Amino acid sequence: MTTTLPARSTSHRAVSGRFRVMLLVDPADPFARGCMGGIAKWVAQQPDWDVVVADFAAEAAGRNHRRPIADGAISLVPPATLRRQWRRGPQPVVFVSEFPDATTAPSIATDDDAAIRLAVEHLLTSRVRHVGYVPAERRCDQRRLAVARNVVAENEAALHVFEPPLTGHRLEEWLSGLPTPAGIVTGSDRRGLQVLQACRDAGLRVPNDIAVVGIGNDDCLCDLAVPGLTSVAHNLAVIGFEACRLLADLRKGGRMVRSLVLPPAGVVTRLSSDALAIDDPVVRRAIKAIRCFAGDGLTPDAIAEKIGLPRRTLERQFRRQIGRSIQEEVLIAKLDRARKLLAETDLKLLAIAVRSGFRDASQLCHSFKSAFGGSPMDYRRQVRPWDTARPA
């Protein structure tokens, strides 16, 4: 999507060489805090940027009628509710949202469709054939539901939908009536905690009977959950960083500006859906060994030897329990480690390959591209754009 912006008058701050940016965000909101981490990375590379945080509550309620004293803004307040001085003023504004919006203003949002698809596919890879969906307390659930239906249909599974309101024992009764094992996608992490509590009240084992995946990966909520809640993580730091990049383009006089939709970072697996909780103790021990030692070059034969079973016997149990071979599980563990190192460290590609259990960088690149469709360095640029950014 593109939009044509009006010409912007030069402010006194721009003349003095400074660029003052107003953040219209709620610092208490986990989504906003994550985005602010990326904004901080951008500002650290821009010596002429000044950033201030506005009174979010006043802006959201339209109570702040003073003329904006800033050269631009990044806003988590929707365009329709933002006060007129920002919507129609000369200052460029970039809007950030958890959901794609029908606005024509420059904006960046999370790819909510991709987040739902990731959550459902995460459950289906565990051979769950019944997927439930529990809506969040917010909008977009009809669209999410449509995405979930498509993914479930593609995999010839069944979808079960909880119909709000969530009161009394309705959720507990609904969960008890599902065929098990089942997987539940919740529209938010807060809903995920409610589902986990309802499972405990109903005597359902998590994840053996019911596996649960949330959306948003609020660390505090997910780690507070019993058991820990698996959740789809949005790439919030990248969203904040790219919002700054878009604002910098507008500052330079850019007129045709795209609205960006950024993919989620991936699924953060915790005990609510962890394969380590599968019933077969032999396969459980083998998967634990793979996750601990795959980076050390552990082979399927060595795994079978550690477990004390013939390779062929262990292979049969793997395929019966999780639908994958030992070698496929080893490769998944190695690639997961490589992605983590690419996202969280500055290590060179060869060092990442070796630490992830690959023979060399070439083998890592080949396996990575086969699994994800792009190179390891493409992935690093996607999740760490600040490593290659230049001052605006």
C-alpha cells in the first residue's frame, strides 16, 4: 500500500540540526516496550535524533490539545483516534500496530495471519489432529479464525471453536468435551493462562491431553503460567527499528511510502506444548539428548547407543510417536540452534555452523536454505537490521 504525503514545513528544531521525535506509546504495554527496544537501537545510531515519550493516555483520549512540539512521531494510537494536530499537521507520523489496519497513513504492523498459521502448524507438527481456537478479548478474531480453518483444512485435521463469553465453567466444559490429544491456540497470552487454569480444573494433562499455544510471547505471562506457555513471538525490536527507518525516510521528503507488515519471529516453545512431555519415555529421553547434544555432532547411531536401543527400534518408535525420523529431529535441533545464534550473537557464519553441529558454513547454508527458503545471512539481516543500518 502507498500513500502520498503533503509537503512538510521545516521546524525550528530541524533548522538547528536536531530531529525531535515524539513517541505516542504506553510504556506499560509489553508490545510497546518491545518496539521501544528497537527504537533505542535506531536512536543509538542517529546522533541528531531527540526522543521524548508523550502522555499516551491523554493522546489516546484526545485530551491533549496543545500544538505538538516535535518534528515527527511514532504512534501506537490508531490514526482514527489520534488528535487532529497529529493527523493533519505538517509533522510526519508513522503508526505501529499489532494488526494490519485499513489506514492509508505510513504504518508498520505485525503479520497476524502468519502468527496464527505458525501457532496452528506448531501443534499439527506434533501429530495433533484436533485444534481448538479460543478468541482473545480483542478484534480480528474472525480473520484469525479464517486463517486457522485454512491451515487445519490443508492438513486434514479438525477445528473446534470456543464461543465467548468466557464465564463460569463454560471453558472447562468445552475443553473436557474435546477429543484428545488436542491442541489449543489462544488469541492472546492472557487467554492462554485462562485455558491452562481450566485444564487444571478439568483434570486435563498439559500437554499430554491438551497442548496450548498463545500469541504475543509476553515473557512475564508466559513464564508465570503453569506449565510455561508456548507462544508466537512478534519481532518487536525489528518493528520499532523499521518504524524509525520509515520516519527517517519521511523526514528526507519521501512522498510514496509503503505500509509494512512484518512476519513474526517464530514460536517460543515452553512446556505447554513441549514434545518432551510425550508419553513414550524412550522417545522423550532421545529428544532430550538431541536437544542437548545435537550441536556436538551427535549422530542417530550415537543417540540410539545412549538410549540403549537398536537404531532400527528407536527409529520405529520415533516415527510412531512424532512422525519424524531421528535424523530429521537432529536437523531441526541444529537449525533451531543456528537461528538462535544468528539472532542473538555477532558470531561469524563458520563459528555458528560449528556450534550448531554442522560440518562447515557451506553445509549450514545448504540446510538452512532448504528448510527456510533463504540464506542464514538473509535471516540475520531480517532479525537484526540494526547491524547493517547507516545513520540517516
